[in-house]
Amino acid sequence: MELKQQVLRLVLECIERLNEQLPEEMRLEVAPSAHVVGAHSSLESLSLVSLLVDVEESLARDMKLTVNLLDDGLTAVDGPRFHTVAEMVDWVVKVHG
């Protein structure tokens, strides 16, 4: 399986785990088009941080990839590097590609 597919699968699994903890109206769509950041996202800040930490830890544990989604991905000087799941996956692949 190519890197992009592996990262996407892992991120979607992290969303499923997060959704188990959230009320139905706050759950994130388990799809590449789901907005994780910005006005179109259903996530509150704590849920977003929880998701990003889970993704970072899962990437490190399962794929031996080190990435800092919060600092390097969201709080970059020129704005967030991603808004959707697909954009997050593309950014991780670009960093490690």
C-alpha cells in the first residue's frame, strides 16, 4: 500500500476513535472531504487537539513517521497547511515524501 493510502487509513481510524467519544451532532464525517479545521468543521478546539495528537502518535507508532500537526501544520506563520482530512494527508505525505 502506498504511503498516502496508509496515512489516510490511519487518519480515518483516528477520526472513528474520536467520534466514539463525541455526541452525535459533534462527530466528524469519516471521509477525506471532512473539514477538521475552520468554519466548516464540527470540532471544538479540544476535540481538534485530541484528534491531532492521536494522529501524530499513531503515525509515530504504526508508521515510524514523526510529524507535528499542531505546530507545523496549523500554527504556521502563513496560516494552516490543511483544512480537510485529504489536505492533512497530502501535507503529511509531502513532509515525508
